[in-house]
Amino acid sequence: MLCEKTTSYYTSLIDSGDPSDPLGRMVSFSEEETNVRPGESDDPIGDRLHGRCASGRLIHRYPDRVLLLVTDRCPAHCRFCFRKRLVGNGRSDISDEELDQTIGYIAANPNITEVVLSGGDPLSLSNERLTEIIEALKDNAGIHSIRIHTRYPVYDPERCNGISDVASRTDVFVVHVNHAREITPEFHRAAKTLRASPMLLNQSVLLKGVNDSLHEIEALSRGLFSAGVLPYYLHYPDVAPGIAHFRIPLEEAMRIITSLQGRLPGYLIPRLVLDIPGGRGKVVLSGNPVSRFSDGSYRLKPPFSEEVIVYEEVLSDSG
């Protein structure tokens, strides 16, 4: 059953005659989602732990940057989303008061040099409101870099028409593309508009039944390059509730990314990353020795810490 928020544009890309269609899998409800496994959490990367300001919209996890949730609106509801609890919860968009609180916090923390706008999806806001937010952060908080993450070029590429002025004010745009079939002529046009930003990157999520093969990731990287977008991160799925059926074994994920060496130039190989549960930060798995212990767990070292974390996979019964 397709999520009711799926856009008609994206629905047209799905092969409705194929029950295992990878695009349909990302936006169709599965009974597997009702099976919440031990270790899964509705706040898998610790947003609440690192939340700042009364609104909870500002998240300060790393010393030099903060994440600002400017809206809970989104053009779709990806079934693997790790912020499902926030999307469409009625809080809607950031207010002027919440923006002022954010500016005050940043001004009091001079080590912060970048603000990442997320949500929901920031492009759910109007161009005028996005411009207001960007200018307020740069002019009043002394921020040097603004980064925006969006999936609109995939779900509703027409939203990017006329957005070049916002893009030119944005230092980094990160689009979220997970499958080569999402890179359509309409996506190409949207990406061309977003290239008014100095840097256009992509981050993907490694999803079972969607892109969990060497062939799929290679095709995705080449497709992105054809649209002028560089692969950035390939996320191992977070331990959000009810999405174990999207996870493949971690060893298999590392084999896929290692196998891309020699098949793609280095700049087209995304970095395989994992967010350590509980808000301990992101670790890059590709290129780092990560060993599986006899009990099936892994040992991971969070950034900015000498602590070693025991990470246990949460897979579906068939995974």
C-alpha cells in the first residue's frame, strides 16, 4: 500500500506490476513495520539528547555545526525514515521566535561555523522563508556555511523551478537519491538549478531490496555524476523502529563498498557511514578496519571520544 503522501510524479516512476519494485518498496507500507525489534528506537541517533533551545528544533551533536529542523513537512513519507516521529506531527514550520532562539544559541557558541537545515524537508518552505532563515543565520549569527538536505528533486522536482536564488545563498546542497531510476530528466533539470550552490552532493541509504548490490550502487553513482552530483555518504540504516527489513548484514554492506574500488574513480565512491545509536555520532566504515566478534557484535569508536561502543545488528528474521 503506497503512502498517501507519495506524489503523483513519483508514483509514475514505480512499476505497479512488480510487487518487489525498489522504488515502490521505499514508499509502500509493509507489515514488517509493525514488528519493532529490541534495540530499535524512535530516536535512534539521539536528537533529544543533543537538542538545544526549548523548541527542540536545534540539535548540537558536533562541535563545529548544528542541525536545525526548520519544518516537519515532507513531500513523502519514506518508510525507512529515522525521524518518522516528527514528520507531520502538527508542529509545522519554524517560528520567528524559534529562529531567534537558534540565533542566540549560535551567537553564544563561536565554534559553530555551519548550520544544516533539515526537517521534514526544508524545501517544503517557500523560497522567501528559506531566504529569510539563511540571511538571518549569516547576518545575525555569524554563520559561514549553510547546508540544505532535500529529497524534493526526487519526489517533486518541479519544486526546484525558480530556486536558484536560494541555491546561490546555500553553500552546500545535499540531495537524497537512493536508486538510479530516480535520476530522471526532471531530476536533471532540478539538479541544474541547484548547481547555483557552490557544492552539490548526494547521500543515500543502503536499503535491502532497493540498492543492496554492487551493480545498483555503481549505477547510482554514475547516474548522479551524469547530473552533476557527487556521491557523499551511503548510510547504513539507523535502528529506527520497524525498519529491520531494510537492513542487510553489516559485513555485506562493507563488502559492497570495498568492491567498488577499481570499478569507479575514487570521487564516485560514497563513504559508508553508520550513526552509532544513542547520539554518539557518525563513523566512517569504508576504509576503516571493522571486525565482527564471535558474539556477532562490532566494536566502534565514536568521534571525539576514546570510548569503544559495542554495536549489535538489528536484522529482520529473514536478514
